[in-house]
Amino acid sequence: MVKAISVLGCTGSIGRQTIAVAEHLGLPVAALSAGRQIDRLEEQARRLRPKLVAVFDEEAARRFRIAVADTDIRVVSGMEGLIEAAVLPESDCVVTAVSGAVGLRPTLAAIDEKKRIALANKETLVCAGELVMARAKERGAEIVPVDSEHSAVFQCLAGRGKGELKKILLTCSGGPFRGRKRAELEDVTPAQAISHPNWSMGAKISVDSATLMNKGLEFIEAMHLFGVTPDDIQVVIHPQSVIHSMVELVDGTVIAQLGVPDMGLPIQLALTWPERLPSMFEHLDFWSLRDLSFSAPDLENMPCLALAMDAARTGGTAPCVMSAANEEAVHLFLKERLGYNRIYEAAAGAVETVGAVQGADLDTILAADAAARAYVLERYS
Ligand code: MG
């Protein structure tokens, strides 16, 4: 088990669940970071007494500094502060639960310090998978996925040689609109889109789960994490979310990882790996499990998944452009300034217009990310 953690993005859904798991395990939290939700952050900081707290927003950081002036907590701000939280010597594991491309620089900084990355920020690998995986290999830093599907594949592949894997079977619940036609989704509201049948998650990722963009991002994430090509990954619709993903081996054997759909489980495993400890979560009851069903994804009516698979094949900055454009479009949708079906159009339009650069360095990646956001904001806001 790791010795102490830094939680980047501590006020979000994954961040809060990480803190609950850390408290259950008696694991010290050395650093916290949040964007601007300082009320919740103050409550967490007073309870956990981290050495360092990074508040991304400068104005919120100023107010937070005043709020905790009676404590010995050091408060830092901006991207520099976020990086400081990521490299704090007191912690040997960084949980990257921030949302969006903002997680990229701190993750690379933590890799350079050889910390374990408990990776919950999809954008890190979607935008800069080649760069991040190469750096982790070079520095000898461990990346343990927190995303439930990738945690499942990680567990199924543990101890297996590279040549034994035939295919990754990435499971997908299908989201709240499974079986619906695209034309029927024209008037979907944010409230409908974020009511996921199985998982409780933040708003952005819930919308991505409805459009299946989330599965598309996970497809790209899996490619990088496990060093496979798009042809080695098959998306399987499995509405019950009991099997969290599977691997098919060269002899035809399939190994699956099962558990209750609770993000706390993969979070805990990322902190205790390679050990397993008792958790505070429910266990599966096979006597009450009914059908486990499986089918192919409907790419025609869920075009975001097809778009992501195409971007994965194109490679270079294509996934980054798609993801950044999608992020902006989802934010506009959540503010009811963009229709549900326009999310796909915005992301596809950005990929088409901004294009892709192969073998990009960090600056080129960040420029592609910015260009994609600008494309969406110019056309749709
Ligand atoms: Mg997932």
C-alpha cells in the first residue's frame, strides 16, 4: 500500500470518494487541490489537515488562505500550485481526479518524481497518451488506473505476458438512452442526460456516458495504458455494469473482473495495489443477480463512440481535439445553451477543422486543445 496521497480534484465525485477510502484505510492525505469550491475544500482540509492545499482559481485561493489562516496549512494557487501538490515529497501517490486537460502538467511532474499515479483523469491519456506512457516508462513510475473498466483490465492482465493478450473487451452500460434513436434525443435535457442507471458520477462524465463519448475516451485510454491498437479493443454493451471489463487471451480464455458498480472499489485498489484489503463496499450476491446481458454498441445512434474510435485510429492530436471540443460542448449543454445532439456535431466539426498533428510535444498538444475549444466557443456560444 502507498504511504500518503495527494488528491488533485478533491471536491469532485472521485476526489470525495478517494478521501472516504483514504479515511477508511487510515491513509494520510498530504496534499489536496481544488478548482474553486472552497467551502467543501475547507471542510476537507480541516478534517484531514494536509500539509499543502492548492486552489487553482487565484481569487478563490486568496479567500481560502484567509479562511484557514488559523491553521498551519500552506495554500498555493494556479498551475504552479497544482504542480506543487503533485510533487510534494511527503506523498508517494497522486490521485489525478481533476477534470480536463488541466491534469496533464501535474501528472507529468508527478511521474518525474516517480510517484504512483492513481489515474482518474481520462484526458491525460486521451490528449497525451504516447508522451505520458513513454515518460512513465523512462522514469519507472507506476500508473494504476482508477477508471473501473481499466482497473478491471489491469487486474485481468496482472502477471500475464504481453503475447498472451488477444483482445480487450471493454464493457459499457449503454447509458440512460440505450436503445433510443438519435432523432428521439433532440430535446434531451441536462437532467435527463445526467441520470445514469448504474453509476453515480459528476455531471460532465454523466453526459459523456449518455452520448457514449465516455466509452470513446476510455477506448483511447485503454489503447495507451495497455499498449494495444484500436483493433485489439472491442466495446461490449453490458447494461448491468457488474462485469467491469474483460480480457480475451490467445487460447480463447476470457477473464472478467466483477464487482458492485461503486467507484470506491477501483479507487481503493489503486491505493493498496498489489495488496487487497477489506473495503467498506457491498459485495456481489450471486443469488440475487439475475441476467447479465451483452450486445454490440449502436454506433449509428451513438455517433460519439464511432467518432472516438476514428480519432483513435487517426492518432496524433485527433483524440485531444475531439476531447477538448466535447468538453466545451458538454459544458454548453449543461448550461442549456447547446442541444444534446449538437455535442457530437461540435466534436466532429472540431476534428474535421482543427486537424491532427502526429508526434506532438506537450506545447503542440496544448495548442491543439486550445484550438478545439476556440472552435466550439466561436460557433456555439
Ligand atoms: Mg469508466
